[in-house]
Amino acid sequence: MDIRRKMDIQSKTQKSLNHLADQASPYLLQHAANPVDWYPWSQEAFAKAHREDKPIFLSIGYSTCHWCHVMEHESFEDDEVARLLNEVFVCIKLDREERPDIDGVYMDVCQMLTGSGGWPLTIMMTPDKKPFFAATYIPKNNRFGRMGLLELIPRVKQLWSHEREQLNHTAAEITTALQKSAQTSTGGDKLDTSVLDQACQELSQRFDRDYGGFTPAPKFPTPHNLTFLLRYWHRTGEPQALEMVEKTLQAMRRGGIYDHIGFGFHRYSTDHQWLVPHFEKMLYDQALLSLAYVQTYQATGKAEYAQTVREIFTYVLRDMTDSGGGFYSAEDADSEGVEGKFYLWTEDEIKQALPVQDADLVIRLFNITNEGNFAEEASGDKTGANIMHLSEPIEQVATELKISESELPTRWQKARQQLFDVRENRVHPHKDDKILTDWNGLMIAALAQAGRILPEPVYTQAAQKAADFILDTLIDSQGRLLHRYRQGQTSIRAHLDDYAFFIWGLLELYETTFEVRYLEKALDLSRDMWDLFGDEKAGGFFFTAEDSEELLVRRKEIYDGAVPSGNSIALLNLLRIGRITGAEDWQSKTDSLAQHFAPRVRQTPSAYTQLLQGIDFYLGPTYEVVISGNLRTDETKTMLKALWSKFLPNKILLHRPDVSSQPDITTIAPCTKNQAPHHNQTTAYICRNYSCLQPTTDPQVMLKFLHSKR
């Protein structure tokens, strides 16, 4: 444990630490001084429960979770609640970001029993890990229509002591239902373009035509909905698909969900207008939204999307990057015990921070009022604090204020920097500085794509540094990928998402740098992923490895929620690898994966928009592009710049150096052996739907081939 953290806990509480004190997880360390006798998820805890004949109280959350903080301060720091919990239960704390395998099992239980889920997740179960009760936040006393812990715990004690048989029966029924629900239907027809059409239609029916997005409040960004629609627009030319993407991206960028002072996106909007955010910032949101914005820039050429990407990465590289190159997980919504305090501004604070003319501009531009637009959670009363947001494009405000469109952004950026400097002196929200392989994989993919599309070498270098950090630090002595790093400690063998997301990052990094070592590692990890997680009989991938800790059920995830599923990302990875290598075994793996989940996907295609991006690639037309030439020459750079300037999602890109001997890429992609430059000129070799076209040295002819009709 971090000595400074331990000393800080001890100095604040003057109480003995519980069994979480030696953990690396910031979330577990937040609870190390609770009077609740917390254990980490461990054999020691379950042995104690068996020995003392007690049920388990499992509390799952993460360090930047607002309601987790509320439940801790209200109940887990309370001596009366702690006394009851310690008397009746063996209490276990779990960081969902460290152990998504365990969290996923018990979140399924909660959703099955209550119809909803979220964090903190509260599970009561037998010492054999079989649940008999599930809930999310539980107050200390009865309120919000919820039974409080002070009433609930004695009730559970009575049931455990006098109605144990009924509790065990309930736990057995829940476990059986859980195991039955985890059984995925096998086989089915191949998915075709009809599921793409249906998904677009479903998204269109749910689309908010005033503010963008696809749900009422609370409204989540769900970037893979947008990247799917971009692909659908590219496939069909359907203008509404692109309109939904642009409306949503523009509304989010102008809304309060975006941090206009320090950049980056907050977790979600509590209202339907993207105005009032839940203020935590997650690494995966920054990565996935960057991908949506940079691809939309590539598709439309509109500078506002590229600017948003640059701002997101300014935040990530400034505030969320470890000195070793990895990326931190999240920043909290709360500071000084108040949600959003770090990000809010009163009108007086704006006037004090800026010269009069600039203050007036910011007040008008970002809708600052004396009354404020932020209300207390409990009372609903306005606080005088403001969430900065744009109600119209800056260009429109410039016209109204009779300021040139070039002058207004310059004046705003100067004022923004001054406000940022003032804000930096505030108490910052807690930062969860653990480095997760899966979320880093997403950020590597985003940086690598942006590095070539914008183009910006700094982003490529950051992606390389992060990838090298994982390859150097998060692979154990047996060659197994690991899930978590923090302050010199690595732990927890990787799950499917770690492999799939990191492989994605490596594939993107290869297509940006053409360093064959990244492609080689992507292939090695893909083989490991199939061996550890693949279902040879039915198809698809399990979330946990075959030699992982045995849980109540071995799950297969396919739903693309806040983060895409590992199966969805794996499908597109394997399709790309199959085209790169030309090996038939990769094709058979993608066939079995897609067909295995086909019955479920057909029911509600819009719930699987990341998977459908793989199906879009699978259905074609697809292209294999080999650029043969010296990367340092102007003609090769021109060829690549032309290629990267266009939104061409269904392609793989390889580079063959202009050397007489066979370069490394020919071992991985045998098709490149005979694709040397023509007449010492950079040459593009293009194959479309397994049919090769005439090689060309002309970038415009290359693009014509890539845009030709099927």
C-alpha cells in the first residue's frame, strides 16, 4: 500500500485499519479505515464465513462512483451500521473495475431480481457465493421507498438464524436461473444487411430530433451507435444516418456534458438536453468519443470535429497520463464532498477572474446567470452556480455580438486559459490512477487513428508509449496478459476485454506506424485469446479464461452498453487479421462467432451496434490495400495522406518496404511477397472482395478504385 495514503488514513481517523489496508485498488483503499471489517474478495473471507456460519455482504463499486461515496459516508463510516454488519455478515468490498468478471455475474443477478442495476451494487449471499438478495444503493434508514440497512440487517439475521432453509432455497433458485440465462442459443442463419437496416431504423425511431442522442434522461453518449451509423451512411448513402451522428456530436460538444474549460467529456447527462452532467470523467468515454469525432471529421471534413478530438486529447495527455505512458482510469464527480463543485461557476466568480469585457463575453457565450442553472440534489433549489454550456454555435453568437468569427474564438481561448488557471487552484476531484489494460487499449486505438487522420505525431507517439508500457509491464513471466497496474504493482490475469481491446489498439497502431512488431504481437495475443477464451463447440468467447477462478457461471458478453463487448471488438479484430494473413482458420472463427450470436442480435440489432460494425465489414465490400514504397519519400507520404483523408472503414492497410530481400511483413501477409514498387515508384496494390485490381502509382486512381461501385 502507498505509505502516504496509509499515513493519511491513520491521521484522519485514528482508527485501526481493516483488511483492505494492503490493497492497491483506490476504491478499496477508500474503505480501509471504515469501522466495517471489510475483506477483499479472497479465500480468507469465504473461509471465515464458513467457519463462523455467516452470510456474505458483498459491496461492489468503484472509486469515482458518486452514490458509492454517499453510501460509504452515510452507512459504512457509521459505527451503528458497522456493528450490525460485522455481527451478522462477513463483509467483502470489490472494485468492479478490477474484477469485472465478478461484478458482471452479480450485476446479472441484480438485474434479474430488480429489473435494473448500477453501483454501488449490494449482494447478500451464502458462503458458497450463491446470492439471495440484490440491490444497488441502500440508505441507512428507510427512505426513498427503500428499506434502510438498520432495518434490513436485523431482518436478514432473523432469516439466517430461523429460516435458513428458505434462504438456501431462494439462493439455489436464483443460481439456477442465472445459469440458465447465461446459456446462449447456438447456431442460426448468417446475419445479412437486413440487421443493419433494422438497427438504423430502431435508432432513428428513438432519436431525439431536438437534442440528439437515442434515449430520454439520463442520456449516455454511447459512441458506438454513432460509429455504426457512420458506417451505415457510408454503405447506403442514407443522409439521415449522418444527420443523426452530426446532431448528436454537435449537441454534446455544446452541452454541459462537455468540460469547456479543461476539456474532456463527463460520464452522462442527467437530463435530455446534455446540460446537467454526472460529472465523473472516464477514460473509456474519452477514447470512444474521440473515435466518433475523428471518424466524423474524416467523413465530413468539418474542422469542429477535429478540434474536439484535439481538446479531448489535451485533457487526457495533461491529466490522465502516467509518466510511464499508461493512462489512468477516471476522475471523480465530487470534490470537497460536493458533486460538480470543481466545474461550476457563479457569475461573480467569472467577473472576478476576467477583465470586464471578457467576463461579459463569457457570461453571454456560456449562458451564465446570477441565479445559476445548477440545483441541489436533495432540494432542487438553484445554487447560483452555473454549468457552462453553449446554446448555439459560436459563429452564431459572433454574428449577434458583431464580432468577427476569427476574433471570437481567439478571445474565448484567452479567457478560457485564465479561467482554467483559476480553476486549477481549486480542490481537484479524486483521480483513480490505476492503469487498466482494456481501457488503455481503447485509448491506444483512438490515439493511433487520430495520429494518422489529423495527422498529429504527438498522438501516435503517445499511443506507442502506452502500448510499449503494456507490453513491457503487463505481461507476466508465463506470457499472460495482466489486467491492472498501479504504483509498480501488477495483478489480475486479463479478461476477454483486455485482450480484445488491446489487440484493437495494436492493429490501429500498426496501420499508423507500420511497425511490424505491433502486428506480430496482435497476432500472438489473438491466438492466446482464442486458446484461453474461445468456445470451440459453440463459437464466440467467454469473458473469463478457461483456467480462471470458478464463479457461479462462465458468461459470454455480447451486449454493447457503455463500453462495447469483448466479443464485438474481437469479431472485427479477427476479420481484419483474417484479411491480413489470408489464413482460413481466422475466417472460420469469425463465422462461428457471428452465427453463434445471430439469434440474439436479430431480436434487437440496435443493442449490438459495435458487433454490427464487424458484420458490416464481413458483408463487404472490403478492400485489402498494400502501399509498397519507402515511408520516408514524399510520394509514399502523399499516397498515405490521400488514403487517410477518406472515410473508408472496411479496409485493411499494409505497408511493404522497398527492399530487395523479403521484409518481415511478407511472413505475416504472404500476399505482399510479390508486391514490390513498380519502376521504383510507390505503388498501391488494391484487392476488392477477393479480386485484385491493377496496381497504380497515382493516389487519385487509388481513391477511384476504393470508391468504385461493387
